[in-house]
Amino acid sequence: MPSRTGAGSGRSLPEFGLLLLVIFVLLEGSLLPLGAASSTSKSCEEAKQGHTEVHNFTKKAFPVLGVDYGHIKNPFEISLWVLLACLMKLGFHLIPRLSSIVPESCLLIVVGLLVGGLIKLAREEVPPVLDSKFFFLYLLPPIILDAGYFLPIRPFMENLGTILMFAVIGTLWNAFFIGGLLYGICQISNSDLTAIGILPCLLFGSIISAVDPVAVLAVFEEIHINELLHILVFGESLLNDAVTVVLYHLFEEFSVDGSVTVLDGILGVISFLVVALGGVLFGAMYGFLAALTSRFTSHTRVIEPLFAFLYSYMAYLSAEVFHLSGIMALIACGAVMRPYIEANISHKSHTTIKYFLKMLSSVSETLIFIFLGVATVDGRHSWNWIFVTMSVVLCLVARVIGVVGLTFIINKFRIVKLTTKDQFIIAYGGLRGAIAFSLGFLLKEDHFHMRDMFLTAIITVIFFTVFVQGMTIKPLVELLAVKKKQEAKRSINEEIHTQFLDHLLTGIEDICGHYGHHHWKDKLNRFNKKYVKKFLIVSERSKEPQLIAFYHKMEMKQAIQLVESGGGSKLPSAVPSTVSMQNIQPKNPPATTKPAERVLPQLSKGREEEIRKILRSNLQRTRQRLHSYNRHTLVADPYEDGFSDLILKKQRMMIKEMTNYLTVPAAAPDSPTMVRARLASDPQSYNMKPVSGGVPTIQVDLASPQSPDSVRLLDELGEADGKEQEKDQGLTMKLPGGSSRPNKPGETENTREQQKLTRCLSDPGPTAELKELLCVVGEV
Amino acid sequence: MGSRASTLLREEEIEEIKKETGFSHSQITRLYSRFTSLDKGENGTLSREDFQRIPELAINPLGDRIINAFFPEGEDQVNFRGFMRTLAHFRPIEDNEKNKNPTASEPLNSRSNKLLFAFRLYDLDRDDKISRDELLQVLRMMVGVNISDEQLGSIADRTIQEADTNGDSCISFQEFIKASLVEKLCETCF
């Protein structure tokens, strides 16, 4: 992009037009299958406009069309880059084989190289896209927040000791080993390298030694190794930020002065503790604030996700103000606020947070790799064979020795030991990435005259780890037959037994008088339940035991799955609701024999909740196409927050008042919502089939020709036996003649004898209450 | 505690316990001091009340069952031997033990014994099956009093449904191992 102001003056327009053309051609090249030809013609047009405008100047006519690029330059460039990143991501997945051999990160770096090369060819200045400020402030936080929010807490905490060992001691070892040996090598070599002092070397070591979370995430995501290894490497990459920050600042400060004393060393250690714990503290504080705020958002559901994002970002920025570890602040914030926020916010907000985080982090990651490629092309390089190759070699060697040595010590304390295979993967998975590059970029030129050489070496190491290690780790994992991630979803059995074992082991520890792992975990949980949850979670939900919450989530998931799979014919026998609903069934035999009178059997609140949830999840599908013009409120979802209770009660009362033989003209009873729902959905496809537990009782019977529009709702209670009829037809209307029309749920009772009831689902179980609710629901 | 020298552990006893349970010398002595501190009656055995005096155990949902696990069938007192025998289930499995004595009976902390111990905590009537009622009892203990019976019932039903492969609506030991991945959990916890 031209760095000239280009304020719409006629001079730079032709060149600018050409550049636009180049960029668009580039886009087009990668978008060939998607046919981006239109954009090219647009740019030609713009260029032409520019030309005509130039000509128009002499005539001094009123400019009908003007081009003013400088006005929107920055947003335009940013959007163009982001668009490029996303298109690249799209493109890779269109080429199936490529994406399975080469990890995405490599491809993106290559693209970056190409783009950088192209821009350089056009002899434009490559903008400093990987500006460290831009990177640390805007590109890095989304990725880290995504990682922190979705961090699997249990494995992380269980392995915390191991992770900390690797992160702190491993990184320290790496930094000193690499720095020290490089210094030695520099001294030995007889070139101008001897000028490099020990401190710059150590600084370089500390920059290059940190395992990078972005790179690790990008590569490990695709290889699906077992959870333990994943959390070890990934946790290490997150927690070593504190060490890196301290070492970097320490060495940078003292490189200027030229010497380090013991006092500085001690201060460094203290500084490390402050940085790490301070970061976590900031994060936890903001996390609690976010959780507390979410307690009160029940009336403004629309902005709920924003709180999660804003508080986390503030945590990061606040930590950075004090030079604390921003990454640890982000992780702590995300991990702390998650359980409380999830208990408080609506289902939709939860989905929003999840997808927004994923989207942001995905785009960030893509951009980072592309920029890495661009910056490589652009940067001034000073290649020094010895330095660069030795740094690569030393990185590998240091990592291997570090991992092996630490594992030896760690295995003495672990119950599940780390095998050689595990150690190999941990060592091999130590990828370096953009953080190292940015830190190197931050070095001031005047203090470090060998900055260019450092940058070259850093880039080489990054390229090596990402390309070589990234590409080969997948086949190696296969070759070594490393245990893969278990795809099995967590079952309720597992959940119960996990809790059971927790209690058991806590009890045994208490008997032994041993204040171990479980003891403290139990204490924390108890404290959490007693005080914290009450404070941070909306009142009724705070008392729900974890097991029940888990169970509800499972039920909901299964109901949704059932809905999505069409749920038509048979309920799979594993659906527990039917089992327990059959338990309720025996209570209500009288209901089926009294067609004239609707007796509403008593439903336990829990059962009702579940039914409502199932129905809600089904009905949400039809609501999807409702227009949401109003930015301030979402379409009031009648099934949330007790609104449903009111509606249901109202409806029930209305039904009770109705008498038999009530026929209502078709148009009248439809509430606006119903009309919308009907209009929004295709009448042909609108069938209530997907209701999992419920039986659509709505069989509409077109009356005699006198009132062709009248619609009668047949009450299923009239049916004596549970025979299934017309299984998969959903709601159909039956003319006396037998033709059918798409349903129009009306609201009447009809007690004619030969009412045939249409059932969606074959199971005879679903009780009268469900039918009741369904009729009622049809009204809303 | 000098007057209690007579009740101190003798070397031979330590050796025997070591052989039986696999604990090390220092572990045994430490656990013995714990045993004596719990034994308020100073008669060399523990009763149920002694266990119940431990405050954290009182609030543990499974407290009663764990205590029961220490006492063999029908007895009310447990001596140090029995105490150690039960605790031996919780010793981590060490690889170097595997090859030592192939002819000896299976060590107390072998995987299957651990699993059997966990299973027995559910299965009170020792019929080698976890019935719906037994499961309900455990769930009720873990979940508290606010949840309705019906909800708990449906959770229990679902649990049994997931685990039950032979259709007898009870969970046998084999099904227990497979369904709850207890094996995997035992590895990490025990």
C-alpha cells in the first residue's frame, strides 16, 4: 500500500490505480474458483475515473465522481488484509490433500512470503505490518483469550506442577544454555561476532527460548494427540510468558549498563514472582467483576457477550500497564469467569461468545502467520552462517536436554509417569513463533547493533520449527503410535464416577491425615459452593449441584440432536426421558378416558422444565427466520426467564373455559407470533415432526363445506389406546374426504368419536401433559 | 507417650505389614502414629466413632461408606492390620513390583482390586451388582436434598441405560469398569 498521503490529488492516482489492480489481481489469483473478476473491472473503472478527473480539471466542471482514498486508507487496508487472510483460509480447505500434509501455519507463512514479495516487486514500501505494538495489542489477545476461556481446567490443574516445571525451569534452562553457549561460540569464532557481549547473547537466548502458544495451537490442533500431552505443551507455552517477560526486561535493561550483579539476580527472581502472580491476580479480579456483572444482565441479553470480551481485554491491558504478564492475566480472567458466566447468561449469548472468540482467534492467527511471511521479505537481513545455524542447533539440543532432564525429576512425583514417547513429543512440540519475532523487533537499534542478525536468526528458528517440526510431527505421531485423543463424549457415568472417586479419595486423605491434592481441591470446592457461587450466580441457579447441571446439559444436547436428525420415526431407546416419563404415565390413566374434560395432571417442576426445554429447542428452529430489526431487543423469546410460565398459565385457563364443539375460523386465533412463524417457515415443510418428546396432537379436521376454513383441533385425549397412526406425517389436516393440507394449528376441541389422532412419534409414552403443552404452544 | 511403649509397633509386625501391603517402613510408622492419634480409647483398635470424629469426614458425602469399608463383615472394631490392609488399596501401582513375585497372590493395590474396592462402595449388599436403588442412594448422597426424587430417578435410569449391556438393568462389575472408564480414572487418581 502506498505510504504517500494520496489525498485524492490527481498525481498519484494512476499509480495508485495500478497498485489496486495488482492487489486485486492477487486476490483474484487466489480466488479463481470463486470468480472475483468483477473486482478487477471495478478497479479499472476507478482508474479510468481518475483519468477522466484529471482531464476534467482543465474544464473546471463539477466533479461528478471523485476518488478520495486517503480518507479511508487505514480501515481499507486493514479490511483488505483481513479479507486476504480469510480468503486464504478458505482456499486451503478447497485443496483437500494439501491441508492434510502441510499444516495451515506453514501455508499461511508461504502466502505471506508471496504477498510480501509481490508488494516488493511493485516497489512499494511494505508497511510495517508486524509492528510489535499492533501485534501485542490487537493480534495476540484474541488467541490467548480463546485459549484461556476454553482451557480444560481439570487436566490443567492436575498437571499444574509439571506444567510449571516445564514453563519456568525449562525456559530458564533454555535461555541460559542457548545464550551462554552462543556467547562461547561467538568468542571462539574469529569473525566480528566476538563483539557481541554476554548480555545480548543471553537476551537473545531468552527471546528464542520461549515456546509459542500460537504456533503450538496451530500445529497441535491438527494432530489430535491425547489430552495429557496437549495440555502439557500448551500449558507450558502459556505459562512461560511470565518468565520471558522478566528475562527480556532484565537483560534488556542490563545490556545497556553492561553488567549484572547478584542483587540484580535476586531482584529478577522477585520480579518474576510479582509478574506472574500479579498477572494472575489482575486476571482473577477482572474475572470476578465480569462474573458479577453477568449476574445482572437478565434484562439486557443482547450485550452479555460484550462483558466477557471487554473485561478480559481490560485485564490484559491493565496487566501490561504494570509490565506484568498480560497473557497470564488473560488466562486467569477467562478461566475464572467462565463457570459463573455460563451459569448466568442465556444460551444464545453463550453460543455468541463461543463463536465470536473462535472467529477472532482464527482470524488473528491467520493474520499473524501471513504477516510473519511479509515481514520476512521486508526485513533487513544480516545473514551470518555460524550464528544462525548454531542458534537453530542449540535450540533443539537445549529443548531435548531440558525436557529429558526435567522429566526425570518430575517422574519421581507423578503418579502417571511420562514415557519416552511422551518426552519426545513434548520436546518436538516446542515450537517458536511470532512472539519471539515481535520481541526481537522491539529491540532498539541503537542499543543493539546486531539486531538485524538477531532478527534473521529468530526468523530462521521460527521457520525451522514451524515448517520442519510442524510438518513432520503428524507422521511422527502416527509412526510412534502415540495415544490419540479419545473422541468419546463425557457420559453421565463418567461424571458420576469422577465425583465419586473425588469424594472417596478426599475421605481417604482425611483419614490418613494427609493434606494432599484432593483435600485442598475439596476445600476450594466447598468454599466456592458456599460463598462464591451465591454471590456471583443468579439466585436460583446457584444451588444446582454440578451433577444436575451436567445432566440437564446432556438432556438438552440430546434433545437438540434428536431435533436435528429429524427425530421422526422412533425415539432411540436410549432417551431417558421416555423411561422416566413412562414412570409418570401410570399416574394419569383417567385422563385418556375422559374426552370431554381436560384434566391437567400434576407435573413436577423439573419434568416440566425438561419438557419445556425440549420444546423450546424445537421451536427455536422456526423462529430463526424472524426478523430482528430492533437493535435494542431481541425478539422476546417467550421460553426464557419465566415468561413461559405466564403464557402457559394464561393459555391453560383459556382452554379450560372452552367447551366442546367450539369451532373457530382459521384466521382468527392466530396470534401474531404464530402468524409470523407460519409465514416464516415454508408451509410445506412445516411439520411438527421434530418434537422429540411431544406428540403433535394437532390434527385438523376440515369441517363440512359450509365452513371450509374452519379448523378444529382434535384432542388427543379422545383416543382410547396408544395406537400409532400415520407415523411420520407430522401434523396433517384431514378433510372428511381424506385429502390433507398443511397444518394450521387452531384451538378447538372436538369430541367426535372417530377422531383419529396423528402422531408424530411412534412411542405411545408421551403423556397428556405434553400434548397439552403442545396445543398451548401452538397458540403462542 | 512413654507409657505406651508396649503398644508400639514391633519390628516383626512392620515387616509383616510391609510384605502384605507393600508400604515402606517410613509410611507404616507414620500411619501408625496417625492410627494411635485417632484411637482415643487407647485399646489398639478403632471403632466407627473414632472415624466419625474426623471433621472433614463428617461433611464428606461418602463418609459413612468409606468408614464402613474399613470394618470387615459384621465387626465393629478394626485393628492396625485391618486399617493398613484397607489403605493399601490406595497405594499407587509401581512398575518394579510387577515382576517380583509372579506366584504370590495378587497385591492389594492391583488395578482390579482397586476397582473392586470402588465397586463395593456402591454395592452394599454384595450381590456383585449395582441395582437402581443402590445407585439412587449414592446419587442422593452426592447431590444433596434439594433435588426431587424423580429427577434423581431419571439420572439413575440414564446411568444404568448407558452402562448396562446385558439388559438386566443392573450394573455388573464388568459393565462398571467399562462404562465409567473407572480404569482410566483409577490410574490417575489412585
